[in-house]
Amino acid sequence: MTADIASIDLNGLRQMMAIHGVGELLVKTLAANDNSKNQPYLGGSLGILNILPIGDVIEHTTASGKIGLKAALPLSWLRADGSLAAAPHAQIILYPQYPEIRFSGFLKGTQGAPNDMMTVREAGRLLFFGVTADRKIIAAVAGARSRLAAEIINLGGLPRTGVFQHVGMGHLQTSRARLLAKLSIIHQKGWIDSGRLRADGSRGPCQATNCGGYTLEAELGITPNGRAEPDFDGWEIKAHAVKDFERAQSGNITLMTPEPTGGLYKANGAEAFVRRFGYSDMSGKPDRLNVSSPHYFGVRNNKTALTLSLIGYDRPKGRIIDPQGGFALVDDQGSEAAAWHYASLISHWNRKHAQAAYIPYRMQKSPILQYNYGSYIRLGEMTDFDLFLKAMADGRIFYDPGIKLEKAGETKPILKRRSQFRIGSAFVSSLYEKFETIDVQ
């Protein structure tokens, strides 16, 4: 069976996509040179990674010496009978220094792929990407004179992200609506006993410092895990403590907690890093070394003698110019104490923060530990790793570690690692193209 869908109408395509779990349907109009030889152009911004599930980003050098990044796409082609043809070599190639993103390898090793449509130079073909809840892509192609093409044209001005238009799945309730409905119920509950979900789904107590987040996740049915995936139906949930719901934009919010991928920290280990750059505990706790002071871009931290730097980033242009670069803590001689490479962070950032909800909460400890969640929810959509880097260069995002070495002088010291990047709550809107506040009361 081939992948020729020329006879299918839009409702038929939606039904076939829905069977495979598609919740978001995207379409790109292909130019004449968008084919397997020239690699279809998917955009000039890293923002396209908000809507496409991708694998780990790795460094990539072409035969001609062109340096970029690439990531696998979990993609299958939809055949006319509704079955799927896996495309095991599908990938995107990113050249953030231009910037440019290309679609590659989508026909290689695939039985039943749309070769007749993706090897020709024909303007006006339509490339559909259906994105599933479990982060897979179901792809299809329609000709420029097909029934599908006519129906898409008749829909008029559809919402757009880069080169893709959002067709949507029609009758399906959006994940945004489902999230807001749940948050409304949670707000109306008032004070909620602190707790967290266990791996088996049962609810247990929580007495840790981050129980405000765990309690909200429990109410949303989210089991804590270490996966770099959104928390609820495609949305990253960011609960943050406030003293007063009228000042819900106060304080700082942790954005991500990645471990370094380079520098002395990676080469020699976290303990060596703390012994070299740590300082005695400021509260007088004996035999303890800390690295727990905020580090801002371009500002030397006097406690660690380290400066947060952006390597391979053009600040005036606001984009990466060296895909092999990253941000790093450097000493006075310019040596990297710890580094986070762009390749390891691009997919992590866009995967987790493509859609994010910021929910304020208050805490009371008596008679028992409880939390109360506010009605004003801030929603961020359409992020871009370049926006993250700009916020860091502007001093809004900072490195705020919580690393300590207890019993540092003994034979078995105790090491705690926590590398976290934070932002002032009032500045989170700068990370998204679309940002709004919704009252779920």
C-alpha cells in the first residue's frame, strides 16, 4: 500500500490521524525545491522545535565541513488505508548560526513512503504533520491540485507557527481547556493537605521544601519522575510560592536543573569542582563547602571567583553562531569550571517549555502543612531557546546552584548536587512569544 492520499478529504484525514492519537495537525505548503534532494525547509527559528517532538540534539558536520546540529524525528508516513510506514532515518538538521532548519532522511529505509510526491519539484504540495500525545509524528503529503489542498485554502487564515499552519483536529477539546478546568477545581478546593503521588498512584505525605509543587502535581494526577517531558497533557507545570496572590509575580522561579556537560565539573567531578571553587559555609556550619551563590552573565561572583559567560552566542543578533558552544562558568584565566553545551539544552528546553503554566501558591504550616493555589494562571506558549539565551544575556536568567560538600575534611564526605537556572517571576513573559494571564475563578 502506498502513501498516496489524493482521494482523502480533510475530515477523512482528521479521522485517520485521530486513530493514531494525533491531537495537533500542522500543514506546510511546499516550495518546488522542498524535496528529498534539497531537504525541505522547516524554518529560520528554533521556535519550530516547540511543536515538533524531536530526539536528542547532537553535533553534526557535513561532508563539506558545515557545522550544525541534528536530531531524530519519531516519524511515520500515513498510507491511504490508514496504516503507517515507519521512517527510521527521518531527522531535522539545525544550523542555528544562520538560522535554518531542514527536514532530511524521511524516505530512506521506508516501505510505502510518498516517494512520488517528495522527489519532485512541484510547488503547492502540502506536507501534514500530525503530532500525537506520546510525542510522535504522523506525516502525509497531498498534491497541489488535490481535494485536501483546496479545502486547506478554503479555511482561510489559520494560526501559524513559523512555516506551519495549525489546522487543528476540530471536535477535540484542547489541552489548554483541560488544564484550566483542572486548575479551576484545584483553586476552588481552598487549602489542600500537603502530599505527593507515589509510583503506584496512591497519595502519600510530603514534608519537603518543594511540597507546593508536589501537592499541585498530585491534584493533577502527575506522578513525580525525572523525565524531560511536560507534566500535564503537553504543559509544563510551574508552581511558585508567593506571600500574597495580589503580588503573584514576586520571587524567583526555577526553570531547569541540568547537570554540566563540560568543564572541570564534568572532567573531574562535582566534588573536585566544589573543592576548587567552593567556600566555607556562611552560617558557620563546620567542615562544609558551598557553591550556592547566584551567578549573572558577565558579572564576576566574588565568592566563587567565577563568571557566567555565553560562548558562541552573538548578543546583538540574538542567536547562536557556534553550534558547538554553550554557556559556562569561567575563572579569571578563562578556563571553564563548568559548561552546558547548546546541543544538550535545545531539545530539553523546547520539549519542557513549549507550553508552560505558572501557578502561584500560598503555604500554611499550622495546624498541618497545607497549600492554597491562586486563580490567576499565567500561560506561556511559543518559546524559543534563543529567547532563553537573550534573557540570560540581559541578566534575567541566572545560575543559582545549591551545591554543598559536608564533612569535607573526612574520608567519606557527603556531596549534594543541584545546578539550577532561575528567573525573576516578573520576567517569565520574556521567554514566550505568546503570554497571557487567565482567571480560573
